[in-house]
Amino acid sequence: MDAIGQLAGGVAHDFNNMLGGIMGAAQLLKSSGRALDEKSLKFVDIIISASTRAADLTTKLLAFGRKGKIISTAVDIHNIIDDTVAIMSKTIDKKITIHTKEQASCHSVIGDNTAIQNALINMGLNASYAMENGGELSFITTNIRLDKTYCDASSFEIEPGEYISITVRDSGSGIEPEKIDRIFEPFFTTRKQGEGTGLGLASVYGTVQNHLGEITVSSKLNEGTLFTMLLPCTSENVPIEKKEPEIATGTGTILLIDDEEIIRITGKQMLKEMGFNVILATDGFEGMEVFKKQHNEIDLVITDMVMPKMNGREAFFKMKEIDNNCKVIISSGFTKDESLNDMKKAGLAGYIHKPFRDVELNQLLTKVLTEKPSR
């Protein structure tokens, strides 16, 4: 699991940089003021949505193999199932018919919307691979109350109470009895060599654990497979999505330091459209040299963390030596929280995770630029 985490961390930075460029370009196209027809605008929204979901997937990959942090909010399982079916109906073989039977009266849980949806998609895709000649895929919900006897006997850390049961059933080829006990193991797959990573169901297992739930599987050869996920219900109301705030206009000069050209191009344009003057630098060393000469003109610095010649951390401390009141934001696709602790103590103004949306960046800039510098 540690090796998987290291591998994930190694690719996350570059992957999120690419996503940042894609998302930034799409947002700039949307806000450019050019007249886009309804169809074109829909495709731009799809690009932004897909980039956001891909970024969420990267976050989950980084948490794989350990009990990662989940975003704990009330979420509606029926809404998640509906969204999952909408996605899968466009991606799996048309010979497979998808059914839903949402019978649960309590269908809210405390958890991470993206993680649960990814788990359902993984189970759905796994089911579709077992139905090469077509078949039926069903998502069914009911409520069940678990008592202490059941919970004590479970291999999962579950507590007595009311749960929502989410069943994913297929009419596929089934799983051999000798393989079913290994189905959630990392890298174990029932598919042909080269056709699967063996990480899909392992990540499902991790998601269920993180949500203090339980998952079981039963299967019959040539009849199909049934996955049952139990998640604890909540009486909390699912929050209503807030209307996206408008982009605030800013003033001043921002030094943007990043070794990725696509980030510099989209970042510069994004900041210019917010009203800022922008100076670019390709790495920490160049950024520090620019800051040394022009720090009296620069109101804020946004720097990547992982760069050649001089990384963001080194550049940050050198800029603080030049001007201790300078405001610096770290922007990175992969940075562990603990690696920022000493920078925060030294006056780091903020952190934003790549890929970010223009609204997120705008809100952070507004907050940082209106704060008085700490002395």
C-alpha cells in the first residue's frame, strides 16, 4: 500500500497540472464573452465537469491504501445513484439494460459524494465486464436495521442502527467460488491479463471502510453477481447547492511562478480577466530573481511547489528574506499538509490545490489581498 501511495504521489503533480490547464482553458472560453451557442456551451461545461471529477479521482488515488480523509457532509444516495446511472448509460455496452429500484425511505448518509459515486461506478463497470453479450444491471436500495449481534460478527467496524442497503446486481458470468474471497484484494482481477488493474473493487472496499459501512458479495456462475453495500443513515438534511459567486475584480500585480507553460498561459489570462497585472517566471530561481528586482511593485506571489532549479519552498523562504511582509500562495497538484507547516509558521498566505476553478482562485485572492500582513 505504501508503494501505491508513493506511485500515486509521483504522478499526481503532473496529472493535476494537465487538468489545471484543461480546466483553466475551458473556464476562460466560457467567460471570454464570445457568443457560444447552447451546444458549444454545454460541451464546455462537460469539459469543466469532467476535469473536476478527474481531480477528485486523483485525490482518492492519493488516499488509496490508507484511511484517507473524506468530506463529511450529508449526501443523498438516490441522487448519487441517478447521477451514476446517467454516466454509465453513456459509457457501457448498449446491450446492457440498467434498472433502478429506489425503495429506501431514509437515503441520506454522512460522507463523500465523489467517493461514493466512484464506488458505485466501479461496481457498475465491474458488472458490465461480466456481461459481454449484454444483460441487466440493477441498482436497488432498501433500509435495514442492524443489531449488536450482527455488528459484532461483522469483519467491518460498524455500529448498530439504521442503514441504507445499496445492491448492485448483474446477470453476468459470475465469479468462481475460489476467487470470490479475494475479490477486494489490491491488484486481484478476474479479467484477462492487461484488461484490468485490480484496483477498482479494492478502492470500493476502502471507501466503504472510510464511511463506517460494510460490503459483501455473492455470486453464481453463469447467473450473476450481487454486491451489497451498507452505509449508516443520517437524519441530517442534504445541503442545497449554493449559487456560484460572481468573480470579483481585483487590482495590483501578481507574480506567477510555474514550470508548466500551460499553467502560465491559462493562469496569466485568468488573472488578467480578474483585473490584475501579471509577471511570469518559469521556476523558483527565476521567480526569486524577479522578486528581488521588483518586490516593491509585486502585491502577491503564486508559486508552484515542485519545480526544477529551485522549488516553491526554497523560493518562498528566499522571498521572505527579501521582504518578510510579502504575500505568497502555494499552488500545487500534490503537496502533503504537513510539508506546509513550517511555511505557515513563516507567514504563508494561502494554499490552493490544482486544478482549481477561477471562482476558487478569486475567492482566495480576495481574502489574502484584503488581509493585513503579519509582522
